[in-house]
Amino acid sequence: MSRIESCFASLSEKNRKALIPYVTAGDSSKEVTVPLMHAMVEAGADIIELGVPFSDPMADGPVIQLACERALAHGTSTRDVLAMVREFRTTNNDTPVVLMGYLNPVEVMGYETFAKSAAEAGVDGVLLVDLPPEEALEVKPVMDEAGLDLIFLVAPTTSDERIKLIGEAGSGYLYYVSLKGVTGSATLNVDEVAGRVETIRKLAKLPIGVGFGIKDAESAQAVSRVADGVVVGSALVNQVKEHQDDPAAINQAISDILSAMRNAMDT
Amino acid sequence: MSERPDFSAFPDARGHFGQFGGCFVSETLMGALDDLKAMYERLKDDPQFRADFDYDLAHYVGRPSPLYLAERWSKQLGGAKIWLKREDLNHTGAHKVNNTIGQALLAKHMGKPRVIAETGAGQHGVATATVAARLGLKCQVYMGAEDVERQKLNVYRMKLLGAEVIPVTSGSKTLKDAMNEAMRDWVTNVDDTFYIIGTVAGPHPYPLLVRDFQCIIGREAREQSLKQAGQLPDALVACVGGGSNAIGLFHPFLNDESVAMYGVEAAGDGIETGRHAAPLSAGRPGVLHGNRTYLMEDDNGQIIETHSVSAGLDYPGVGPEHAWLKDVGRVQYVAADDTEALAAFRELTQVEGIMPALESSHALAYARKLAQTMSPEQNIVVNLSGRGDKDILTVAAIDGIEF
């Protein structure tokens, strides 16, 4: 059983939902990321989505665009991100880590090289925003071979037919994008999300994480009532920007947000 | 090269030209792209749609555009005869309008009240604003902040046409960033918005439909060559940024084995300086803006900044069909630098009284070299893709003149 699978299985036994924070690796500096990952686990994170910086993050709003720019300004490469995961794994062998980013930095390494290095570093899953299942035919077996879950997005605009296709192509979990827009957009509509999640459950077997528009404990709680996991990104990355010169303050601010979400979700 | 493919049979059903092309976008856009593909499949052979398109090209754009023999220039160069396909004479001053007419008709059929576009030099933005004004569509155009500065005239033209120009300040503040921002807008407003992409790049079906709309250039040029020169041309030359004017000229000739083709990229300060916009000449395959193609990127797969005196060529990618035509060896891709393009700009202006766009000047710069290696019995068709009025301020600044 993969680390992600057992994570959802054990949460489900305890009747809890996964709290899945996203931060961009190398933001605000390369040294910030690993201690921040540990702090997030301490504050209640179940799975960590680690953003691999890309120069042209087409699906991201201004908050994560700027995070990518900050990370790239001091040269955070995909190999650096893998090194961070490796370091994280020296003291944490339980928390699944998912790399989230765009296809090109992976493609330039070569699928085999990337998958092998990522698995060796202790990565569990990969979510490439600009890679729909139709284009993943070549990379999918390579990820499977390396034991990496390939995680796909489902959107408000996804047809039932495609949900089935994505459910079959993906593994780990499905990431439901709660709204039409980029990351960090307006607050989501919980009733609408609940309806969609219900539909997805009928068509696909994987656990469902919901992201985009989750900003605080209240929205995290509301989403956790209907989904299996709650993804929070821009609200955290904002704190990295706010405290960019003070790593301790970054950890504190992000831990505060996650603790509040955790409490609300478990209540 | 081994056996030639039938070039008219590409892309395949999923938008692939060999390993290039495809549909690499976030899931939210997949439905909209499927709808667009279905609508285009339904309409492209529909007699009424074709008649509407042809009518607009004839009466609104002013087609066919002439094929003009640049006799004096050809004689001066002492080689092959150079013919200019006069896309500069189109309404709005460039080839871009052929495509925006087509896509605006699609938008109308799909019932979308709002169109968006990205633009570099501003020609595609102007062409989009123009058709939006005519059809009463709301229009917003994304343009890199740096391009807004160097193409002020076109920015004002778009405003006069009723469009809103949104300067993009992220990344390198040029065309690629404008395209990122347009994609972000589309993903947010996908229900009521049609994204009019200006070149043969982006996710499937854009490279296909933009090519089909631009092919009018090559179909006319082929017919005009046979009629005016009595034979097919020996060579075709066109500039390549995203590559829509080049594909438009080349595609109807691809199965004519005797016709050589040259796509001219922007070498900027020179390929060897790294400050250029020539992914086919000096890049490698990767994925950006929805398709796999040649890109300018670093060893970590990050897209690098490009440079060209011409805003319309200042783009780190290129249409996937060009990437494929390069790999199968059907088209040769070469480059002309800023200095050569500016010299060609001045030369054509002074010798023929035709002021070309700086983009098209790259094609002219290569054509003048090519012509001199050929004989006066031979013929070259150059796509004069746009006129140079928009570039007067840029050239004046290089001459040290301020207005």
C-alpha cells in the first residue's frame, strides 16, 4: 500500500479528513522549506503538497506566481526540491509528500530520471497541472514503475465521462478544483462543491481532496464535511511572503493557520 | 529524408504533429477545448460558414492580397526574382485579421459575448479588437508591459476600437506572459469567453484552426504564382515567431516537392549571444502554453527571456507544426538578427516604397541573401506579413529621433 493510500485509510478509520497544505519549495529561500514541512506536520498536516517552481505557472494566481519568482530568483531547481524531500525523510517517514507543478521541469529531466530520483528521495505522488490524462499515456507507466502516484485534477467543468476517465487514470487521490479560476481566487461555494463531490464519488473510487478558495478554518471545516481532504495553498504562501526574511515567523504564522484548520476539521 | 508524409493529414485527432502539439492545459479548460474542437469540426466544411468567412475576407479584409514582383529590388540584388505576398495591404495592416475573422465567427456560433486575446506587437490585438467592434463583442487584450511601452500606437488603436488593453507585469513582461495571463482569464471566465489565440501555438485545436484560417495566404500565392510567374515558386520565405503567417504561406505548398521553404527566426543580438528569440535554431523540445514544441529554456526547464527588436517575434516557443516540419526536414529554419532585419526594413522602404513590419523584415533579410545564390529565372515568394507603420517609433528611437 502506498504511503498516500495508507494515510487515507488510517484517517478514515479515525473518521478524520486529510489536511493538505501546499507551499512552494524554495520560497522564500531554500533553507526555509524543510523546517517548514516539519512545522506543518507538527501543526496537523496529513499530506504535504510541495510546489516545484516554474517560470510560467499558467494555472496559478498572483500569490503563487510570485512565490515561484522568489524561489527561482535564488535558483531553486527540481533537483533542489528533491534534495529537500530527501532531507525531510531523514526524520519523517510517514507523511506523504506530493510534488505539484508543471510538466516542463519534469520533461527536461526525462521521465525515467525524474521518477527514479523522486522515488529515491521519498516522494509519494506527482501532480502536474498541465498534464491531463490524455497526454499522460507515456509518463503514467514510468510513474507506476517507480511507485509514484500520479494525481489528476477534476474541475467544475469536467464532464461525467471525463471524471470516469480521470478516476481510472489517476491514483492516490483526485484533486477537485473547487472553482473556475486560478489558485488564490475568491472563496468557494460550499453547497456547489458538496454537489460536485457527490457526483465524483459515484463515478470514481479514489479519495477526493478539494482545493482552490480555502482560506481559513471556517472554509476548511465546511469542505472537510463533504470531501476526504482539504488543500490550502495561497493562504499559506501569503504568510511566506509576509514574513519572507524571518523563517521562524513563517513557521509560526503557517502553523497557526493549520492548527486552527485542524481543530475546526476535527470538531 | 525517407518517404514523405502526406502533410495535409496532420495533426492527428488529438492534435499531435509527430511528438509535437497536443493539449497540455489544466483540467478546467479541457471541456471548453473539446467544445471548440466539436464546433470547428462541424463548421469547417459547412457551406454557410465557409461562405461567411470568404465574404468577410473579400469585402472586409480586401482579399485576395496581391502578389507583387519587387522588380527593382530583385534586379539590384542580381539573383532570383522576389515576389512579395502583400498581407500588409489587408485591413488592419497584417495577416493577423484572417485568423481573427475566422475565430470571431466561431465565437458567434458558440454564443460567447466576450473575447480575449494576447498580443505582442499589437497586430493580433488590433485585429481582435477590430472584429470585436464589428460584431459587438466585449474585448479585452493582454499585452506585456514592455510591449505596451514599445508599441504605443497599437495600444491606442485598440483603445479607439473599444477594447481594453491590460498590461501584464509578471515574468518578462512580454508576449509569453501575456499568453499566461490570457489563459488565467479564460480559466476564470470560461463560460462566457472565447479566447482568440493569435498564432499557431497553444493547445489543440488552436494550431489547427489558426493554420486553416491563415492558409488563404498560401492558396492565393500558389494560384497567383502559377498565373503571374507561370510556375510554382522555387522557394518560400516567411518570418517565424509563433509562426502563423509562415504556416499560412507554407501549408498549401507542403506536398509540392519542388518548393523549398525557409522559416526565419529572430536572432536578436545574434544566436551566439543567447539574446535572441530562435527556439527552432537554438532551443529544444518542451511543453509550454498547451503544446509540446521547441522552446527556449534553461537546463532546469525554466523558460528563458527572449530578445528581438521586433515585439511580434519576441516569444520563446513556436507553433508545434513548425517543430515537426523542422524535424522531418521539410522546412529549413534559419535566423536573421536585429541589424539585418533593420537593414532590410530600410532597403525595401527605399527601393520599392514599401515599408515592411520589423517582423516581416526578418524574412526579407534572409530572402535577399537567398536570392543572390539563385538565378534570375528562379522565383522566391516572401510573405510580407505586415506593414511597418507601427514600427516607426521603434526605428526612429534607434535613429535617435524623438517625437
